[in-house]
Amino acid sequence: LLRCMERFPITKDALKTAGEPLLGKIVATLQTHPEETMANRKRAQGLVQRWLRQIIAPENAADSLEGFLAVGEKVGTIPRPLPETEESLAKLEEESAKRLHPAVPVIQAKDYVIQPVSTAQPVIREKLALDTNKGKLNEVLKVMARPNKKAWRPYTVSVAGRQLNVE
């Protein structure tokens, strides 16, 4: 019975006028009935899905044979663009020039103004002559303030990277 129903073109109007008990309800209960075979359940499910598509889908004039013949050839939804001419290209370039286009940001130089302007002036110190005691002492202190060569030597990493060589 289900195979025959698959072959018949049962429309939604025929389903509505089938009377009591409704054919759709009977087939819907067959697709979930525990005593039905899997093949029959799948056939019943396919029928219900096909009928639901007929009911839920909006009416389309091209679905029926009469509607297809009335519509004729299908017309595309996207209109074909006009062929490009020199005038159309010039018009496109003009419209493009009017629009704001993105530009690569360039970092401008900042002109900082320090406010308030400092009134403090550095104290001018006189240079000590090297032939005086203070000048000689100053030079010795500069040399002593320099880091020791051995202590100043940077650390080196071994080639293997397993140890830190301190030289």
C-alpha cells in the first residue's frame, strides 16, 4: 500500500478531502509504529516529508505543468551588465575620485612645547687645570671609577647552550 502511495501524485488538496480517518495521520503513525518493519517506516517517513514539503512550500507558478508553460523560459535574476565604453569607464573613475579611499598611515613628527619654560640655569663650573693638585686628583678618581676589566667582561654562553661560561 505504501509503495502504491509513493507512485501516486497525492496533492495537498487530496489529503484535505480524504475524509475521516485522515490519510496523513495514518501514515504518520505508521512511521513510528513499533511493529512496522524498517523499510515500511522509511517509506512512510518519505511520504510524510513529501506531503509536508507540498504544504509548507510556497506556491510557485513553475511547479505545475500549466504554470511552467505560462512562464516559458526562466529569466535570470541578475541583469546582464552593459558593455563597457570609454564614457562608462570615465564615469566610474570620476565616481571613484569622489570617494574617500584608505591611505597608508604616516607617523607625523611631533612638535612638543615644554610648558612652563624652565628658568633654572646650569651652574657653570670652571675646569680644573691638570697641573694643580685638584686636577690631578680628579683624573685619578676618574680612572678609579672605571669598571675593572675582569669584572666588566661579559658572560659568554657555550656553543651547546648547556652552561654559562664566566671568564
